[in-house]
Amino acid sequence: MSLDSISHRALSVIPGGVNSGQRRVPGLEQLVITATRGATFTDSRGDTYTDYHAAFGPPLLGHNDPDVDAAVAEAAAHIDLMGVGVTQAEVELAEDLAALIPSVEKVLLTSTGSEATFHALRVSRAATGRRLVVKFQGCYHGWHDSVSMNVISAPERVGRVDPISTGILPEVLDATLVLPFNDSGAVRRAFAEHGADIAAVIVEPVQHNVGCVLPVDGFLQVLRDETTRAGAVLIFDEVITGFRHALGGWQSICGVTPDLTTVGKAIANGYPIAAIGGRADLMDTFSSAPGRPVFFAGTYNGHPAMVAAARACLRKLRNEPVHEHVFALGEQIRSGLEEVFSEAGVPASVAGYGSVFVAYFMDGPAPQTYTDLLRNDAAMFLGYRRALMRHRIFELPLNLKRSHVSYAHTAAHVDELLMASRAALREAIES
Ligand code: PMP
């Protein structure tokens, strides 16, 4: 049976042939992945791509990092899931997270970022006795109902409820207020009108689910001020920014400390583990504490092999110049792309931070609002990324998606990327 037939077999037993919505790329032949290594992956045709998609962000150290993988193998060899009590490694990971992330006094482990944001919202509603949650257009916080709306919205859906799924009760949709990111006035107005009913504000402090929209000066502080004044909970969803931009997350860069923080992805270089942490008084209301009312559970929470992965990953992020390396390459890529686009006479807004980059096909400075992003020429954005694939460079060909560099990428990869970009841009223009 050829590997190519796997994509056909997949379609008959797996809805859409993939196990997560955005792994199926419209207009692209289904990829069957056979191996990953360092900065690359290989498909069933034997083609090896330099990978800037990086599975939406976890493998900051590169695929199959030998130190993380060795830690997982070692843990798996002597302990697996027991479902009672705690391990020393869980305690040490919690201590590490509390020491690294400014807002974190206590921490609970989950398997995914969605679970972490789910629990953050539940505990906020429980602690405040309030109903409403505020999220921002363009932010993604996972698949659960309270936040399943207004991520990448068509222009005509901006400014109204835009669910990403059917099957969500209207009363749940009604309990989330969607506001424009970076619009302090809109936040103040929402609090003036609904403040007494707002349980939480949840935000990606840097909007990476639409590429890279940085918070404008003062915006996150306004969220802090308004939530404090109204007695609401401020949640930074640092599932992408955590560890990737700094060991202490974006909050350690911007100096605004939320009440709760969710992390995941780069915490364990690709192994499924995430966490929710924050103020001890809020965290202590979870049912993991005796007699406390906010239900918290998960069969796989704190799985020894995943905890080992996280500890090995954090150790490496601390002990090796990972951030220095990926930040330098990210900077070279962003300035290189600006040159490539300007040489080709194609308007571009190259955005990013640290290891993250994205070239929007639009003129003007880096975007600050979702409305700015609507100017991105999606057809060119996708055409360029599909052309990059012909040069064996993989940046996910879906509109507004960000790209990542890892510790396994080198200066030679950057040269290869910029050369391929030059050619891909020409091809995208001509097609
Ligand atoms: N929050 C953010 C900011 C994310 O980007 C994601 C995943 N892309 C999630 C939460 C959900 O994480 P998971 O896919 O692990 O459930």
C-alpha cells in the first residue's frame, strides 16, 4: 500500500481526513507526514520541507529535540499514569512555573490549552458570581463554547457574533462580549455599561492567531485597570507567547500582571501538556483543594512523561541561548523579507516578534486592529505560501497564519528562505 493512498484511506475513516480542523488546507493536496527532524518534516513522497509552521508553535527547540525526547523516554521507562497522589516532578514543575511567571502563585496542569482556558473562565465566573466574559476579535482561546467565536471573521461578520461552530447555545454566545483588540475606548465603554456583570477579560496579549498584532502602548494596562476597578478577573492566554517570547511570558515583557495565566505549546516542545496558574486565592477555589467548589479533573493531567518533557524543555530554554538564537534569526528573516518585497515592488507589512514572523500582503505599518488585517490580500498571501512549498519551504497556506523559527533553524535556513521567497513572490505575481 503506497503512503499516498493513506490520505484516501484517511478520508473514509477520519472526517475530513485529519484530526484537527486546520490541518486540512483548502486547495492543497493532503499531506501525509512520515517524519520530523530539527527544522524539517518529510512527507510520503519523500519531499523534505523546512518547517516554519511548527505545528502552530510548540517545537521551539526544533522537532525531536534530543534532550526533551530523552527525558520523556527515561520517565516512560520507570513511571506512567497512576491517577492518585502526586509526583516530585509535578511539584518541581509547578515551582518552576511559579518562579518564572509573574502572575503565577499556584498552578494546575492540564493536557491542552483549551482545557486551561476553559478552567480559567469557569473559575472566574465562580469567583465573581458573574456571567459575562470579554474576548477580542481575532483572538483564539480553544474550542470550548464560551470563546468559540470571532477569530478570523469575514468583513461582514466583524462587529457581531461570529461563532466558529454550530451547536453552541445562543445563551452561551450571548454571555461573551466581543470587543476590538487595541481599542481602549471600547473596553472602557463595555465596563461602563456592563462592568457589574463582567466575570473576566481573556486576551492573547499578543494576537498571534491572526499572525502578529502587538498590543499598543497602554492597552494591556487599561485591561488591568478596568478589571481591577470592576472586580473582574484578567486572564492572559499565553499559550503561544509563554516561553516562546520569554520564560516569564509576555507579562514579564510588558509589566502588566494578570490574575490568571494559561500556558501550553512551547512549554514542552510538542508534548501535550498545558497549565493554568495565577493568584493563590483564585487557584485555591479549584476542587483539587479540599472542600473547594470549582470542579477540576483530568485523567492525563500531570502525566509523568509530559511533565518530564516540560521540565527538560524549560531547563534547555534556561540554560542555552535559545531565545538569543531564535530572536536573531527572526530579526534577519523580518528585515530580509522587507527587502525581498520591496525589491519586487510588492506592498508588504512584515510583522512579528522574536521568533514569530508573518508577511501580510498590504501596505502600511504593522497592523494594530482586525480592520487593518482585512486589507491583507488573502489570494496573494496564499499564492505566495503555496509557491514556497514548491521550493520546499512550509509556511501554512491559510490566511493570516504566523510562522515560527526554532532553535534548530540556522542562518543557512534563513538564506534559503529568503532566496525561496524571492522566487515564490515572482511566481505568485505571475500566476
Ligand atoms: N489559546 C491560544 C492562544 C491558542 O493559540 C490555542 C491553540 N492554538 C489555544 C489556546 C488552545 O490550545 P489547544 O489547541 O492546546 O487546546
